[in-house]
Amino acid sequence: MFKRLKIKKGDMVVVTAGDNKGKQGRVIEVNREKDTVIVEGVNMITRHRKPSAQNPQGGIEKREAGINISNVMLMDAKGNATRVGRRRNESGKLERFSKKTGEAIK
């Protein structure tokens, strides 16, 4: 059974720890098994690829690597890093909200 995580694909996040501290980006992928997220343009690594049928040229490829989910925080609509809570709205559906401002997160 996987944990219920507070960050989803498509969220804007800010990195709070590590070499990329302070960088912001959109979440491309969430790995619930490893508790990691891949953030667009953050934690770039270099891969050296041998020529193959799909890539006959080969060469050096840059791509994003995973960051532990504990090292990123969600950004609210105003661009501030915030913790995330869950509550029921007026219609009874669960929604995420910013613990800093109390506003719902879309």
C-alpha cells in the first residue's frame, strides 16, 4: 500500500534543501514507491548514451533526476511555499488547502 502524498503531477513546487535549494518548477512525475518527484529543470544529470537503433547518433543527454518528496514544498497561488492540508469543502468533496493562507489549492 502506498502513502497518500500531498504533491501531485502538475503542481508548482520549490526545492527546500540540497544543491538545488530555492529553485522552482513544475512536477513532471511522482514516484510513490520511492517517495521521489521529478521537477522540470531541477536536479539535472548527464547521461552518456551509446548509439542504438532508436538513437543512431548517441551522445550526451541531460535530464532531470528524482528529488526526495520531503525536500520540496508546494507553492500556493501567490508564489509562497506552504504546507498542504486536506479538508472537505461545502459540497462534501475533499480538497487540498494551503496551511499558510487557508485558501484552496486548485
